[in-house]
Amino acid sequence: MRKIFLISLFALVIFFFKPIYGEQLNSIKKNGVCVLFEEPVKNAAKEVVNIYPGLIAELEKTLKWKLDYEPTVLLIKNRQTFRKMTKSDFVVAYAVPQKKFIVIDYSRMNISPFNLGITLKHELCHLLLHRYIPEERLPKWLDEGVAQWVSDGIAEIIMDRKQSILTRVAFTKNYIPINELAEKFPQNKQALLLAYEESKSFVEYIIRRFGSDSLLKILGNLKTGDNINPAIEKSISISLYELEKQWHEHLSSNRFTWWLVSLSNNLYGILFFLAAMITIFAFIKLQKKKNYDDDNDDEYWTNSPGR
């Protein structure tokens, strides 16, 4: 039956994606994962099957759950092809948990901060979470926040890690309410980036304050049938509303520290700007001095004896 399923899945992928590709898909099935790819990215496909056992072992150790099925990973070699599928310029990968499927834009890998291992681990986390928690009980902010936590803070969208939108929002307190990020994220680019940052920050706050075991308890409560509010209250004895309020207070208390971090991240740019301004100021001053000297020379020769 599993062989029939894989053949059917392979046929389905080719049927839907061949008009986009225009090329034949190949496959490698090894080490508990099936990789679909075009010939130019065959080495990348081999890398996926080689690193998969280690990545899934790390995930299972962190989340205490097992991924008991064989996922399929589709590698896209062409950025424009991937964009046709996502309708986005800044998404580098996505997971389809219901289909046990991951799609990765390989053209964006090895471009900081992304690499194939980190990106694959992030998407595998989505599959693992959805394997045990139904979509209607897993808030999107928690899904994305946990996936970023296990993948060293890397999201599946391109973000400027030196320019934090959340840092700026902490000054205005114009946050997106967490309950508005439960089912979907905004479509507007800036709001979408903020949603990802908030998800990461909120999950990290829970871990920093209550410990990673408390986060795992929240996930466990969701698995056994609780919705997010009782899942949190049972785990850390605080409501989601109060937790969000305290998180906002934490963000506000760190505004000055984040301002210094932002300043240090842009130090070279600031120094370059100051150097440019000093150069311009010096040039203007030198020009004025030259004009002044020229005027004095003219006056001297005009008023000199014998002229």
C-alpha cells in the first residue's frame, strides 16, 4: 500500500507541477525521506537524504515526538518557478502538512542566513507539530514561533536580521494582537514580517521565563484536546491575555537596550554618514577660505602703492 501511495504521490506532483517545470522530475527515496528534484539539483537531493536522519533526530529529541511517516521534499532549482507557486518574492520554502510535503526554493539556499539544513529543519518542524496537533487547535503564531525556535531563529521568509520591525514597534506599542495571528498572517509585507517576529519573540519569552518544558507542556495539552487558552493556563498558571500583556511590558523595558543593539548593527553606516558629512563640511569651509583669500588678494593688488 505504501508503494502504491508513493507512486500516486509522485504522479500527482508531476501532473500538477510539470506545466510549471517543463522538465522531468527525478526521485531519491532513502533514509526515511523521498526527494523529488530536477537533474541540475541532484547533488542537493543527495544532501537532503544524507542530512535528514540527523535533523529529524534533533527535532524529535527537542519536541519529544516522533515523525512516524516518510515526508516528501520537492527541490526547486529556479527562483521564478518557485515564485509562480507561492506568488511571493520573499518566501524560500513552505510545508503542506496535510500532504506530508515540503517545497524548497533551492536557488535561495546558501544565501545568508539560509542553508538547506536549517530550512529543511524548519519545515520538518511544521510537519511534526501538525502530525500531533490538529490545525484548528494549533495557532499559527505558535506553529511559526516553535519552528523558528528549533531552527536558530530562521523563518521561511526573507527578513533583514539587522533591521527589526518589532524593535521599532516596541516604541509605539502598535503590536499585532496575538489572537489576530491565530489562523493566518497578514498579506501586507511589513505586517507579515512583524507577525513572524512577534511569533518568534513570544515563544522565546515563554521559554525564557517558564522554561522549554513549559512550552512542551503547552504543546502536549494541545495534542490531548485543549485549545490554546486552557493549554497555556494548565501549563504556566496564567492566561494568554495576561501572558501577552507581560510580554509587551518585557519588550517595552528592553527598548533602550534594543536601541543600542540597533545602533551597533548600523554602526558602519552611521560612521560612513558622519565621515561624509565631515568631508562635506570641510570642503565647504575650505571653499569659503579660498574665496576669502582670493577676495583679499584682489583688494591687496587694487590698493597697492604704484597701482
